[in-house]
Amino acid sequence: MVSFKLKITNPDGLTPRLAAELVEEANKYESDIKLITKTESCDLKSIMNVFGTEVRCGDEVEISAEGIDEGKVVEGFKITIASYHF
């Protein structure tokens, strides 16, 4: 299992567009990928689950991956996160 933390700095928090970008990236991998907040955890491959989480500006979230391609997940997400203002 691998994981990394991400601080949300977007003034609007995790917007639908940013959530969709995370879900799109997660769906590139076979591993199980989760978005973990202080109060909940959800399947990052499900847009409806991600929309249901409340993530505000200043919140820190964790993205964890477990599976055969988990090593590639962190690198892929680093590229996606660098492309958008999370």
C-alpha cells in the first residue's frame, strides 16, 4: 500500500471539476484507490462517492492505493495535481 497527502488550496475546496480530474486519474489504474479525509473515506474511482465528500480549502486529504500498479499511482497523481490548482 502506498499513500500521500494533499492539501487543498483551492478557495472553493474540492470542486466538481477537480473531483472529476482525480476520478479520471484514479480510473487509469487497477489498484484500489481511496480518498481519505478527517471524517470519511471513499472510493476515488466513483465520481458520486467523491462528490459526496465535503472537502474545503485548507483541508488535508490522503490518497491511498493498494494493488498491482500502486507504485505508478503516486507518480500519475503528482502529474495531475501539478496541472490543476488543488
